[in-house]
Amino acid sequence: MNRRTLVGLLLLWSLGPLLWQVYTSFCSDQALIQPFVSHDQRWTLIHYQSVLNANPPFWRYLVNSLIVGISSTFLCLLLALPAAYALNRIPRQLSALSRLALVGAALFPYVLLFLALLELARALNLGNQLLALSLPYAALSQPLAILLLNNAFNDLPPELEDAAKLEGLSLFQRFRWIFIPLISPATASTAILVFLFSWNEYPIALTWISDSSKLTLPVAMARIAGSSIYSVPYGAYAAATVLGSIPLVLLVLIFQKPIVSGLTSGAVKG
Amino acid sequence: MRHSHFIRRIIATLFIVLICSAGFGIAQARSIESVSFLMAAPFADATQDLVKQFNQEHRGNISLQVVRGPLETEAMSDLAISSLLLGKAPFDGLLMDVTWLPKYAAAGWMQPLEDYFSETDIASLAIGAREGNSYDGHLYRWPMNADMGLLYYRTDLMEQPPETPDQLVQVSQSLQKDKKVDWGYVWQGRQYEGLSCVYLELIDGFGGDWLKTDSNQIGLNSKPGVEAAAWLQGLIDQGVSPRAVTNYGEAEALQSFKVGDAAFMRNWPYAWAELQKSDSAVKGNVGITTMVAKPGHTTATLGSWGLTVLKGSSHVDASIEAIRFLTSETAQKQLFLKYGYSPTQQRVIDDPQLLQDKPILAEFGRALKVATPRPQTALYAQISDVLTRQLSSILTGERTPENGMNVAAANTNQILMSAGEKP
Amino acid sequence: MIIFLLLPALLLLLVVFVVPLFRYAWLSFHADSVITGLIAIPNGGANWLRLLQDLRYWQDLGQTLRFAGVSVGLELILALCIALLLDQRWRGRDVVRTLALIPWALPTTVMALGWRWIFNTPYGPIDHFTKIAGIGSLNILGDPNFAWIATVWADVWKTTPFAALILLAGLQTIPADLYEALRLEGGNALICLRRITLPLLRPYILLALLFRLAQSFGVFDLIQVLTGGGPASTTESIALYAYWNALRFLDFGYSSTIIMASFVLISLICVIAWIGLQVLIPTHPKSRGVIEL
């Protein structure tokens, strides 16, 4: 097989299912059920209308996810940046041990935490609050964020900080004027990975949010799975999947560089 | 310096907004009691007009709000439970399926209602609708609509609907042989609650019992229990039902029946109104009867949705007021005429005018008379889960009916034992 | 001073990762269910005894292992192929790499719904295809033999790009002169793969494997939306079973027991898989032994 066929196959494999959803979303219900019969009304926008005019309207979930994504990313970086910096300045063995623990935490199938986190939400009255979700999200993405940022700090020449100290810069000033600008590429990659995680997270959002106007996109999608008892509503599902995919497809297209470097830098340092 | 000034201004503004809104809130709360109910989406949509009427009648007094939940019963239950588990439930009442009640009551989430509904109130309900509203001696739920499993058949294909399981198979096969329909019978065979409902009608119809909650006697592996499972499996084997029925819920069965693919369908009353719509290929050619059974054992699984008040609600009286309104005779008539929801008040079922306009109501009434609830225990979700799991193995050919029902009975026994319900 | 920089992150990690484990361990020795009115009452080891006898748990564990093993295995093979393809230089490579990344970025539940439609019987495209091909309707999501394959398929689709990227990063660290030297000795592509690519890729393969393995043991979103655990519970995973026990059956004691047991077993299996692969993949003098991250 030549390369062109292989690339074609790869694209078909990756994008085929999505394109099928796009196709489905524009088909009328009748055309979906009887695909080989000619219909006078094959193409329709009705599925998009029904999804966008639902109560609450679809864009609401996108906004909710956006809010959670941004606040989680912000909180996560706020905690991870100093921690990643400090990790190099504690005794060597302790730092190695912490890094190992962080790898373990990053690998942990976090789904299993749902029950304890549900209890936490109940105890602290955090249920049904979008911003509260950023607490578990920031915590769950913390291990990866610290590791990635720590790698970036490691790459900085140690003389840099000594020189800055001689200049009389305080810790905060060093952060603000030296480190933050220098590790901004790594910070950007980390931020986008954390954002993607928070945007896509399902089990915790499922248990923490029950108010339908506060649902994040993944939970709303799962709930749409039961959107009609009257017929098989795959047209509407498809419209919802397409609408729900657009922001992420755009995100990947725009930010593919930092995403790729974020995903791989952890590996490259290995 | 400018910075801190700016922050101070923001804080001041926030503070003022906060005080204003709190004050406004208190003023609001004093004058109007706002009550909210969580309902599955179809009910939330159907009661919209009633809610408007109620709010008009009680203007300045009570403001009723319906929170629209998801559409599938199980998704609805998951949502209700997770709201309750999170602590402060964001609503006062809940429209509840008949099978949830024991669990919610045992968890201590429900407000007992016996002080609000009298014996005469209860006597006004149809017999089938009186079932499944109480747990442990307390009344917790007031039925809004009665749901029962029904057998839909095509009047253009047969004079009389079959009455026994064997007849159903015979009629189906001869219709299939004559190429009148692709399939004989479509039902709910996916592994979910609907399959338990299908099975309950059959085990009772073959003369058995799923679980006697008073003595904890399990009948799944008795002769009728195995026969019922074997009959369902046989439908697939003989080609009376499509193989894909093992992944059918109500919607899929309705879809297949609605386009004219099948001669029989098991479904709930709501399907009637759907089948009369203009896009239905079988419009005007559909009849309703009770599920096939051995002579003298006819039953219908009781589905029924009812309103409850949650413990901790600070608007119990107003909630009761709303419940009375939503379950009143006028409300039930309206829900039946517009959405096909079958009534629970005997007077509505017997209403001569209604019967004349919609003769189908008589069939609903007949089925409701023989309606049976599923086992009323707080462990229902578990025991139904093990049942559907084994039934699904049987239907997909993973296990034989005997083997599967034995396992189901053993698992049920284990659940009852580890909960201490059984020594 | 340094400790104050670490403290907030440490605290959050403790609350979210460590406290739950202790809580689960504690709850697993208590009856806390709808029967006890949602109050925790010590019950000795009754939950653990029940777990040992609970065939459903062991079946779910087996199914989860099957799912994880098959999907991670397929994923790595496919990812290696994709990485090798993307490692070569050709026009439009960056565009293809970006497009191939899209499945990974989408929320699982979004495409799980899509797959439900694609695998739908009788209206989905796969069913049309098999009917035209003369195989007949497969009833994919309704048949215990196929439904789990559908879940693997959907999972491989979504997560392969991630593994491919990690492997690609590894490939790009391999100096080209190594290949040339071997080719001069007369080695063909397959020998190159076995003697150079795989050994030097080792740490990356292990990293991708370990990460994906641990995550796929916790598979939840995909199965809940795609099959709901059916048919006949043949796609139910341990996470889903724990979830049902907590939110549907209101049995928190037993749910905690399931989670605790699964946590211990998963850790064990990950360690074994890691050691096993270290032995299995050939080494190269230039490849590093352990992942340091």
C-alpha cells in the first residue's frame, strides 16, 4: 500500500464517524429510517432547531462547560505553578518521591473517586454549583500539571535565578518577571490540557450537578440520550453531537501546537 | 493605589447588590409561597397548561413551578437520587414512578401524606391506582396517571386479539407466512426496567409470582417463571419477534409498530395517542387489549406516576394544594384528552361523555382493574436488575431458561439475605 | 518559605486522592444503605465476604480486563502504525496530524451517542453495510458477542491519537544514522523495526501503555452511554457496577467495597503488566530502562 492510501484510511478512520453524524443531523427522520427510498424531504434543519430551541437551549451547556473549563484551568495553574517550582528546591530524595507519587496520581483511574467526591460535595454543600466543580477538576489535573511545569522549570538554567537574586528581586518578582515569561509555552500547553480535561469530564459532573440549567456539555449529552420516548431521535442526537464537537474541533485546529507539545513533552523528558 | 481603589469599588457594589437581592428575596418569600416539582419531561410538558391555570387561580398566594427532568424513567430516577444525595433538593415535590417509592421512603426522603388525604379520597381512586402509594404503613404518594402494560394489535389483520400466549404465536406466524407483516410481536427486550415489566405480565400470566414481599418467597425458578422466560426466548427463536428486540425499548418497539412492521406490540397507554397521529402508518387500525395469559391469569404491569412531597420541604401545605389540583378530575380529563394519559379517578374512568368521545378509555379501565404492581420492596432496584440481567442472557442465548432463572432466583435470594430481609 | 508554595497543591491532592481512599476503606467495613436508612453501621467484613461470593463482580472484573487488554493492545499497534506514518516527511503531514487528533479531544459521551447510532440495528450504517455484504444484520449492540467489540472499537477510535502522539514523540528522538548503519549491513524494514525502533521506543511504549491501561480499567462514560452495561451485562465494567450500587441501589457500603477491591487489583495488574512488558520488548544499548518522567 502506498502512503496516499494509508493517509486516506487514517483520515477515514478518524473523521468518518464524525462525518456520518454530520450527515445524519441534516437528514429527516423518514430518510434515516428508509435510506434507500427517495423522499421529497430528505434534508432538513429541524434537528438543529429542536436542539437549539430546547429548554434550556443547547448553547447554555457550552457556556457552562466554558465557565468550568476556564475556572478549573485558572485554579489548577495557580496551585501548580508554585508547586512545580518548589519541587526542585526541596531535598532531592523527597522531590523524587513526590514525583513518583504524582505519576501514580496521574495514572489513577479517577472515576473511582466519584463516591467520595459526592460525599464531599454533600458535606461542603458544593452540589449544583458550577464554580465548585473546578475544585475537583483542578485537583485531578494537578499531578499532570505539576509534572509538566516542573519539567519546564528544570530546563531553565540555574544561574538565572541566582542572578535574579543578586539583583535583589523577591520571590514574587522573580516569578512575575522571569519564570512566568520563560515557561509560558509550557504553561500554555498545560493550560490547554487541563481545559480539555475539565471540558470533557463526565462522572463527577454527573454526580455534582443535577440542575438542568447548570449541566456541563458531557452530562447534557448523556441526558439527551433519553430525549424522546416517541420515536428514535437519532437525528436530534446527531445535531447535538455536531454542535457539541464544533468548539473542540476548533480548539484542536487552533491550538494543535501547544496540545501536541504538552502531550509529548512529558514523554520526551522520560 | 488606583488598583485598590478599583477593588474597593467592586466590593462595595457587590455588597449593595447582595443586600438588595436578599431584601428583595425576603419580601418575595413573605408574600408568595413558591413550590417546585420535578417531573420527567413528557409530564412536565403535558402539565404546562394545568400549571398556568393553577398559578392564575392562586395568584399572589402560591407559585407552582415544574422542573423539567430527562425523559427516560431510569435517567429520571438517577437525577432525582443524585439531587437528593447532594443534600438540599432543589424542589419540593417529585413525580415518582411506582417502583421508586419503597426505596425513597426507606431512605427517609419522603413526607408522609396520610394527614392530608382521607379515606374518601382514597376510595375515589380506581382499584388498580390504589396500589403502590404506601410503604410501611404510611401514604407517601398520590397517583396522577395510571400506566399499565397493554397489548396493541392491528385490527386490519385480525378480527379478535389473541388471549393466550400460544394463540399470539399462531396468529403471528400465519400473518408472517402470508407476508402481511415482517414481524409478529415487538416488545421491550433490552436489559432495563421495561424487560421486568414485560416479564411480570408473563410470569403472572402463566400463573406464577415474581416475589411475594410478605413471605419473601421467590417464584422466578418455579415452573411458570421458567415457562414465561422460555416463551419470550421462543418468540425470538421462532422468528415471531426480530432478533434486535433484545435491544428494544419502548421507543424502538413503537417505531417498528408505527410503520406497520409488526402485528402486535406491548406498550403503555401513551402509545395510543402516538399511533393516531398523521405520520402513523397504522392510524385507525389499532386495537388495545390486555397481555396474553393462561385463562384466568390476565394481568397488566402497573406503571403509574404519582406526586410526592419531599421531607424538609418548607411548603408542604402549598405542595398538597398543587397535588390536589394536578390530580383533580378536570386535570385528569384534560391530560387524557390531550395526551392520552390514563386517569386514576374512578369517576373519570366512568365518565359517560368521555367514554363516548374516546371509547379507548374503556380498555384502559379494564386493564387498570387487573393491574399488578412490581414487588414493593426497598430493594426493588437490585432485584429487578438481577432479573433483567438473567433475562437478557436468556434472550440472547447465553443461558437456557432454566439455568438463567435459577441464577436469577439465587441472586435475588442473596440480595434479600445480605440486606437482612431473610435469614 | 518553599513549603508554603507546595502546601496548597498538596492539601488539594490530599483531599481529593488520599482522603477518599481512607473513606472507602472505612465504609467498606460498614453497612450503609437504604436498609440502614443511609446510616453507617459497622458490619465486620460482611461486605468483603459478599464481594468474594458476588459472581457479578468477578464477571465484571473479567470483562473490564478484557476490554482494557484488547483495546490497549489494539491501540498501541494502531498507534505505532500511525506514528510511523506521521514520522516520515511528506506534504500535508501537519494537517493530517491535527485532524487525526480530533477524536481524542471530543468528550466521550458526545461520540458515544454517535456510536450508538452508527451501531444501531437496523438503521445504522454498519448494519446497512453488513446487509449489503450478505452477512445479514449483526444486531451489534444487542448481541453479547458483538456488543463488547463495539465498546472496544469506540474506545480505540477515541484514544489511539493520544498513544500515537506519544510514540511519535519517541520516534523523533531516534537518530536517523542508526537506521542507515543497519541498512548498510543489509537490514530490511522489519529488522529495523525490531532492532532499533521498538527498543528505542520502549520507554514511550511503556508510558503510553501504563497510562492507557490504568485509564481503561476505569472505563465508565463510554459504556454508560453506549450500552448501559448490556446486553446481559456483558459490557458492564467495575466502575459502572460501583456506580449502580451507589446511585441506583443506594448501597454505599458495598459500592465502597467494590471500589476499594478494584483499586488494589488494578494497581497490582498495572505493576505486573509493566514488568511483563519490560521483559517482552527487546532492549537496545541506547534505550533507557525506566520512565522517569
